[in-house]
Amino acid sequence: MEGPLSIFGDCKTGEAIRSQNVMAAAFIANIVKSSLGPVGLDKMLVDDIGDVTITNDGATILKLLDVEHPAANVLCELADLQDKEVRDGTTSVVIIAQIEPLRPKLLSDGVSGH
């Protein structure tokens, strides 16, 4: 087994990295979850030059985010691929990915996996 990951002098263990990844996924999901469904709310996004975009499309919201965290970036890329392949379901993909780490606990609590 390998030792802790060291990046730019910052040492992280496996559990700390997993915890940060789960938090990053939750952060991204929280941004888009209110835009889900037929009564989803619009988001107003302003970029660094002042251009305003109003949308409730998860793919558009995620494309306009400036994401630095690697796990959050993977979620944004996943949503982009979903949009390119299926043209729908981008917000749902992010929300499902966010709850995936909770699956073992949910199953042990008796929640059906189907």
C-alpha cells in the first residue's frame, strides 16, 4: 500500500481525501439541485466581465462555474458528457454522484437499492 499523497508539500491521507471529495460533490450538487425538475428555479450567474446568464439548465450552470477541486471538476465533466451524449439528465447525474458515498449506510439502514 502506498503512503499519504503529498502535493505541494501538503500531505493528505486516504480518509481526508475521500472526505474532501464527498464535500466537493455535495457542494456541486447543492448548486444545481434547486434547478431540478419541472418547477426548478433559475440561477443567475455573472462572469468576471459582468455578462449575466439566467438558466435552470444544469449543464449550463456547471459549464459556467470556475471549479478548481479535482473531484468537483470530474463531476462537471461527467455532466458535460451526459449533456453531449443524452442532452438531458445533467443535474440528476450530479445529484446521484453526490449520494453515492452514502449508499452503504443507506443499504444498512434498510433503504432499497432498486
